[in-house]
Amino acid sequence: MGFSLKFHCCLMSVMVLLPTLCYAQDYVKSRATYYGSPDCLGTPRGACGYGEFGRTVNDANVAGACYRLYKNGTGCGTCYQVRCTNPQLCTDNGVNIVVTDYGEGDNTDFILSPRAYSRMAQSDKAAELFAYGVVEVEHKRIPCRYSGYKMQFKVHEHSKYPNYLAIVILYQAGQTEILAADIWQADCKEWIGMRRAYGAVFDTTYPPSGAVTLRFQVQGSAGVYWVQASNVIPSDWKAGVAYESDIELE
């Protein structure tokens, strides 16, 4: 009887632990380097189209990702924990970064901002880490967290009121990817697909005359689903302005 009880207890423990093991994400071994920046921040000219947001978001802990992770722009806004594997130079936690650009070279998965690269190092070892140039790392996908911020829809600077509207989605939280975006055309009462112009920028040459309602297709832990943002951009929208929504992705 005692053996049977022990067996059932062990079996229950395994059953409880199994989902955790199934959903645990392993680290991927790779390499990382950094790009030059006079202020150690990100670059406003990144391939995701984030502009100044891409320079300073996440306290400038940002990176360009290789093509496999950039995913032709779908990987823009995703977050990773990156840590170098040299215990004499680096911390166990490494740095949490946001993908804001495309970039790869010398078999790297990430080209980090100088600030992000230095934050992988122990407090007195940053100079030694920079001297390496390229380091062995391991990384894993993590949810993005933006305390105090909800999702914003920025009218890209290239937009031309009222005939051409380009948007970029900012503060994309959770462990999500934006697959597509549609715009509601009230006149014909249907959703019209927006083009992914490049990176995280979606555009249309047929913006509605009134307030803009958008929906975007999200891929996350809950699968693939649509999220609607009603009247999120006013009818008198202006290029370069970001409009906040009440949306927080998980």
C-alpha cells in the first residue's frame, strides 16, 4: 500500500511538472556584437521604422536581429533575454532587449546597442567585453513589458494627409508578433488590408475621411487572433504624432 501511495504521488508530481516542462523555452546558443553609436543609444534609422522610439525605448537596450528573427519585419518589437557565456566577464542575467532593427554579421543573431552590450558585463568588465567585439551568447524570447504605457499608433513621418497614411505600432507588449493590419472603410463597410511597407510600418493610399479604426492580427501565446482599435486615430491626423489606445497585449 505504501509503495502504491508513493507511486501515485510520484506520478502526480510528474503530471504537474509536465506542462511546465512543455512550455519552458530553452536558451539558443549564438553570437552577438554591437554597433557604433556616439551616445551609446539605439539608432533612429532602424529597419523597423520606429524612428526616435527605436533609439530610446527600453532605456536604449535595443538590437538589430538576424533575418531569421527579424522575419521580414514581423519580428520588430519582440523582446529577448541575451547573456554572454563567459562567466569571467558577464552576469548570469545578461540584458533584456527589444528588436528595433535588422542586422547580422560574423554568424551573429544580434547586433546590440552599445548600452545593451555593456549591460551583459559585470560592473568592472565592460571595457574587456567591448574589446572582444563578438562574443558567444545564449538567448531566449521573453514577453515585452512597458510599465505605464499602452499600445500607441504613430502616424509615420512619410504620411501625407489626407491621401497617404502609414502607421507604426509602438509599445507592443507581451510575447506577441503583429502579422497584419486592416483599416475600416465605413463607406463600403468592409476591412481593407494595409500593406506592410517595411519593418513595422503598414500603409494605405485610401485612408478614410473620418476617424481611423484599425484592426491588427496578433500571434501570441493564445494563438492567432484579431484586435480592434476603434477610432484610434483622429480624422485630422498629423504625420509624426503617436496616438495612444487602451490596448495592452499579454
